[in-house]
Amino acid sequence: MTASAESSPDAITEKAEQRPDRTPTWIRGGYMLFFVIAFSLAQTLHTVIAVAQFLHMLIFREANTHVAAFGGSLAEWARQTSRFLTCADEQKAWPFADWPKPRD
């Protein structure tokens, strides 16, 4: 088989279909739509958290550790989701996996 035949769309599709761990494209598209909506909501939640943390710091002169921890875990969820949406990873984020812990 020549190099051009190996990289033809039919050959690529055939190779992808042979992998048992690969989610069918239309099903993955449904997951992606779900995560795009969830990611958008998470961006809004991040803004609310940032404003709340700022107000807490104005009043108490220190950051709220619980808010900071949740913000860190939400950021890790957003990272996982972004990797799934860009096809850098096949692992789906919460709610299809455990909620992530914040990175240190």
C-alpha cells in the first residue's frame, strides 16, 4: 500500500473504527455539546467566585480558603473539559468522572 493510500479518508476512517475504545463521532458530538454549555456556565461561575472572593478580601483582608479551593477544582474541571473538547483527551470530565481536586 502506498503512503497516499494509507492516508486516504477511507483508510483513516477504517483505522478509527478498528479502535474499540473510540466513541462514535455523533455520540462524542453530543457529549461535546453538553460540555460546551457546561463550560460556558462554569465561566460565569468563575466570574461570580472571583467577585465574591474579592469582596471577602475587601472586608476580611484575607482570601476565603474554601472559595479558593473550590475555584481551583473548578479550574481543573475546566482544564479537563477543554482537553476533551479539543480532542486532546478522550476522558470526559465530571459528571462522567469524579470531581477533580485542585492542583497544588
